[in-house]
Amino acid sequence: MKKIIALSLVLILICMAFASCRPATKVSHNISLEADSFNVTRRITVVNMRTDSVMFEVVGTFSLKNNSKNELEIICQVGPGLYKKHYIYLNDWTSYVMEDISGHGVDPYRYEIRIYPQLPSITFGG
């Protein structure tokens, strides 16, 4: 009987844990999955915080993750089954902002890289 009561309490706690999951948490998880599946057009901008100048910008469908070497790993989809990988080193003087800029009529295989302030824009793909 004690085992049944203990099992029932565990099941109740598990149900309460799942019931308390907020909608915003689910939405955030789903958006992250879509972005990592190259279904969301985003813009990432890297800023030199010492000089307040933009150093680097990528616009397109890409996957983003921080690795253990204090780098951003950006994987851009450039065609069906074709990908390019870029690294951005982060330190005390660099920061980044990432925006979701999805919209209709966007070419999923086109992405742009802008390196500031001296080099011109580079556009890859379509």
C-alpha cells in the first residue's frame, strides 16, 4: 500500500511539473528548433563595446551556438544540403544582438555578411 501511495505522489508531482510549463517556454523552445533547422531568417550584429562600432553582421537563415572557446559558431545554409560555417570570437569588448527578421518571399539560401567598418558587404548565394 505504501508503494502505491508513493508511486501516486510521484506521478502527481510529474504531472504538476509538466502542467506548470509556461507557454512562453514552449514557444521559445519551438522558435529555437525552427531557427536551428534553417527556417527562420535572422540578423546577428557584433558590436565593439569599447568603440560602439559595428564590426560584423550576418543576415540569413543560420544556426547559432556559443562554443566552449568563447566563440559564436554560425552555420549558414547556402543551398540544399550545402552549408558554410563561420566563427566570431567574443571577448570583454565584443557583444552581439540577434534579431528574428523572418518574412515572406525570402530566399532561404541567400545570406549576407558585413564586416565593419572598412570592408564592403559580401553577398553569397542567390
